[in-house]
Amino acid sequence: MNLRTFVLLAGLTTLTLGVRAQMPSNPQFKANDRFEQLGPALPTPNTFRTASGSPGRDYFENRADYDIKVELDDAKQKITGSETVTYFNNSPDELKYLWLQLDQNLFQEGSISSLSQTGSIDAKGMSTRAIQTMGTPRGIGKDAEKEYGYKISNVRDKAGKALKYTINQTMMRIELPTPLKPGQNFTFGLDWNFNVTEYYGRSGYEYFPKDGNYNYFIAHWFPRLAKYDDVNGWQNKQFLGGSEFTLIFGNYKVAITVPNDHIVAASGECQNYKQVLTGTQFQRLQKASTSKTPVIIVNQNEAVAAEKAKPTGKKTWIYKADNVRDFAFASSRKFIWDAMQTDVYGDGKKIWSMSYYPKEGNPLWEQYSTRAVEHTLKSYGKRTFKYPYPVAISCHGVAGGGMEYPMISFNGGRPEEDGTYSEQVKAGMIGVIIHEVGHNFFPMIVNSDERQWTWMDEGLNTFCQYLAEKEWDYNFPARRGEPRDIVDYMKSDKSMLSPVMTSGENVILLGPNAYAKPATALNILRETVMGRELFDYAFKEYANRWRFKSPTPADFFRTMEDASGVDLDWFWKGWFYGTDPVDQDLVEVDWFQVNSQNPEIVKAEARAEAQRRNNTISKQRDAATQKETVVSQDTSMRDFYNSYDPYKVTEADKKRYQDYLATLSPEERKLAESNTNFYTLSLKNKGGLPMPVIVRMEFEDGTDSVARFPAEIWRFNDADIRKVIATDKKVVQWTLDPFQEIADIDTDNNAFPRRSQPNRFQLFKQQQVTRPRNPMQQDRQPQQAPGTQGGSRNR
């Protein structure tokens, strides 16, 4: 820091303590663009969607009700179904045809998804993507010789008369006999079948070679209505496997026929438990209906016995789900099942929390899954709305990842074969359950368009997941949400980055882009930009405005501003429409003090400075011989100046100071006597994304303080600014973003004076590559050191 002293003049107080606007002198500045309103970037408000972000007076939702009969062929891994659909046209428009989604056609040879995959061939061989480009369906292993995708055998009206239809990849258009007018409905039926693929992240089966059984996780399994709305008309974007689903609400009745030793979990409530469960299992279910802790309905011994037995017949499980946008189910003879029905919100309404998992999931799943389900409903309900459905289910799918559907989710997280697990596996399992169960709120109820705006469900849900994880365990190792955890992505090569406002199908790094970045942005809004009270109120308002409706990004942006009174257009521009990172640089700090002209202070400082200047190496060494000098040995060589102290405060000095004070106004005199320190901070916005400036001051007495300035500090100049800060104490260290809350990608330039960080190195030594045991395994049986009997464990 540079110290500069200036003389107090009339009017100086206003000059030094005020903030001087710095108008841009460089045409390259983008401050006006960054802080102007989004304006034409958002759609024009209308009677369907208002400028406040609320649904308008003419807002509508079309719906479809389904009556489905489906059978799972466990020997052939095949689904055969028949459905009757009643479609309700609540729009103001006349419809000549209906569009349906055939998502299983993703797996057909020659699908857009497979043909649009890219890859290369080199001397080492052919890449996986190149193989997919040649037409191999995704997610298919040992049964690659099968044909995949829908076989539609019948499309008919209510009277049984054939309807004309056209299939275009994953979309199907049904021609209506007569146009469907506003307020009318139309009933039709379809028969279809398809071969189930291996689980590919959203749906399919998992095969267990040790016992020869399958777990089935069946989703996007029936032809279902596409969405027609005021934004796009018919939403008929093809399903490419990346971006998920755009759907409408309806009531479902589904009869699911499976081998008689299978346990079935599904969206909605089972209507015939007495017919499909044993007497003992039904009694356990009744016990679970009054239990505050999970009760085992099908235990591990029963599931293991079922794995070994041969099925002798079939059972039909009947499920009913009202006002849902989709329906999924899981089926297996391997399932262990536990449940509890609790008063989640203390309002007298009880909700089922359930988990289904094979023995391979224990002991983790029995201990944690159902409790995590209930916790998710509590946490999300607190900041959005009460969960409206009667049940929430977590099914243990393939080891990693997860997928969500109304009231049911398929989740990973599997321990080692010996039952041990790492902390990472445990946290990953709890985290994915919270995430997928949380999707019941976004987008299963707040029904955003996943096919176009992946971030509107994944980003908002990941943010709520982050909050729920912290409420599960204060020290929970959350992967996404903290600003520091998005830094690596934000400083990636620009060619790898896309704005959050990009269709999920066109994003290279979808996880950081659609999950982590918007979740982090919302956390920054809550903690740093808006504050928790304003943010929580606005976020809850958004959730309640759009429950069982279909918001767009503009509806979210507008509602957050409308309900909080905070102008956030600059924030949406930077975090959602742009790819610039945050990189604030504290270039320099200049230190000023008022020259009060108080002789007690002025002369003391002058004495100290003189002593400092005279403390040279020569002076230090000459001190030993100072008595040998001429003046020391011969007193006749001395005069007035040999005893004169220029730094002594005289009566004349004191009188001149009092005369000076008499000329000052009360405000000027207060400032002169305060000995205030003034610091001018020179800051650069090297990253481009303007953010609030948070600076920590560490004082020479060991205390500290934090000053906060809003992002609007950059509104006149988004490249470099100067800011004056006044303190009573002297600052010895300045630090930008001391609590890691704005995702600054370079912390080396955040300190002034700069702090040196050591670069670490280690001695190189060839080591054996071993698979480390998780801590639970090490605790049970400590690993022997290499070279001892038995050697180290290599796998």
C-alpha cells in the first residue's frame, strides 16, 4: 500500500467520502449492455403469460387420461401393451391432428440419435462414438441381434375404426376424423410392443448373471401425448436421448401383469395389494402405515428365496395415479421392500415413503433410502409447496446415476460385495435419492419443458438438493452448489462452454452447464445478491404460481424479480445468457491520511520517519565509534543545533494549531481530529462477468472487517473501477471474495499485498498400482504392507 498524506481543505469531507462516478472512456466497455434490461431477449407478455411472471387469464393446459394394460415377458425381456387415451383440448385452438411421442424409437437402427453421433478411426481402432454412428442402438449389449423400438399394431378410434397415422422417428401424428374444437375431447386406442434394452440411464433392465435374474425399470414405455401450448404449439422435438421429456398432466389407470413372484413398484397407489401380496406381507404393510421408521414388507431372505425359485404363473398389479405427467414402474423377484407412512408436514395428511432394492444394495439401502425419501419431501416442501401425491418411491437401479418419474425414481449407489462402502458411495447414494425424489417438485409438478430447457428442472432441482443435503448432514460432501466447485468449469476453454440458456441436446458438458452452474447461480443469488429472506420468498412464489403448470425461463426470471423487488437482469445476462467467468483483480491499494496539523501527531510521525531513514547499515556500524568523533571529544565544536530537537512540540506549535482549528467548521474539525485512514482500491474485472465486490480488511490490531458493494458498482465501467474506503484502523491486508461466494476463477490476484503460495513437489518413487480398500474394509482387516507375507492386495 502506498501512503499519501494530504492537507485538509474546505469541502474535503464530501470529496473523499463520496463515490465518484467514472464514466467510460473506452468504447470497448460493455457496462451499459451488461446492466441494461433483458428487454427483447424475453418474449412479449400476453394474456397467457404476464409481465410479472404469472400465468395469464387465458393460460391453458391440455391433458390426457390413460387406461393401460401392459405385460412384462421376463423370458424375452419384452413389453406388450394396449392403451385407451382420452385427450382434452383446453386450448383456444382447433386441432386437426395429435402428436404422440414414441421415445423407444430412440433405439431403432438408423435413428437420428445414432446417425448424429460423431467419432473417428485411427491406428488404434474405432471409437465408441464411431461405432454408434454406424447404427448400433444405444444401451444394448448381449441382445444386439434384437430389433428395438415400437411395433405399433393398431391405432383406432373409440368405435374401433382405424385411424390414419404417420411415424417420424420418435414422433407419431394421428389424423383426427374431424377437427377437435376448443373444449372437446377425443378418445382413441393403440396396441404396441417393444423389446426392453439394457438399462441406459433412463430405462431398461439390469441382468444379474450370478442368479440369472433381471431387475426392470420401465419408463417412456407407452406412446404418450406430446404437449400443445401457447409457446410452441405442438412440442415435437425429436428425442435424441439427452434432453428429457415435455409432457402433459392426466389421470392414469394401469394394470401391470408380471411373473407371480415379482414385486412391482409404480407411479401412484396400488389398488389391489390384498390380491398380490401374501397375508404376512399385507400385515407388514399395515404396520408400516402407522410407523415413523421404515418397516420391511419383503425381507432379504424372502427376496433371496424368490431368486432361486421358478415362477409358476402371473399376477396383475393395478395402479392408479391422478394428475401426473407420466407413469413408470419397476419389477423384479429380487426386490426387498421397506416403507413407512408418515405425517410429513404435520397437517394430518400421511404420505408413503418407500424403497425397493435387491440384496446387492444392502446394507446401505435398508438403512438410508426410505429415510432420505421422507427427508426430501420435508426439505423441498418447506421452500416450495407440500407434496401433493400419496407416495414417493426410491428404487435401486444400476450402480450409478439416477432417473426420475412421478412418485418413483431409479437410483444408484451400491456397496462392495462384502457389504462395505466408501463415504463417497454413501454420500453419492443419499445425494442421488434426494435429487431424483426432489424431481417430483421440478419438473413433475412445476412442469417445465425439459426437452428444450434442461436447466429449468435439473438446475433448480440441484439447487434444492444442495440445500436438502446440508439439512441432512451439516458436513455433507455436496458436489454441486458451492461457488468454488464451479470454478474449474467456468475457466474451461471457451470452445467447451455454452450459455445455460442452450438446449440440452446442444451442450457439450451438460452436467456442469445444466446442473451445477444454474444451481450455483441460485445459491449466489440467495447468499450474496438477494439475501436469504428475499430469495426464499420469491422462489416459493415461483413454485406456487407454476405448480401443475408449465413455466418458461422468462416466467422464472420475471417472477424472481417481481416477488423480490430486485433488478436481476444483469445477473440473468451474465450467468444464464453468457459464458464469461468471474475474475476480480485487486490491482493496487493507495493509503491516505488527513494531515490534521496537530503538532503532537505531525512531529511524532516526523521523528519516526527520521529514525527510519537514519537506520542505515553504515549508521549501525558507526555507532561503535561515535565517541571518537571530533564533536564528541571537543565540546568547543558544539553549538545550539547540537542540542536542538526539531521534533519537540513547543508552546508556539500548540498555539498555531489552535488558531488553525478555529478556522474549521464542526464537520471539518471532527474529520481533522479523527486520524481516519482512507484507502483507494483499484479493481479490474478481468473475467468479464460483473459481480458484487466483497473485500475483507485485516487490521494491524489483529481484528478484521468485511465491506460489501453491489454488482452495480460496475455499471459505469465494467473493466476497471476505483473505490474509496475509510477506516479508523490501519489495514495491513486486503482480500477479495474472502468467503468464496462469487466463483472467482483466480484467487491469486485477490489479495493486496499479494500472498505467496508454495508449489509442492514430492520425491518420485515407482509404486505398485493397487485398488485401495475403502475405510470400512481397512477397519475390518488392516491391509498388510507390501513385502510381508501375503503381499499387497492387487485387483
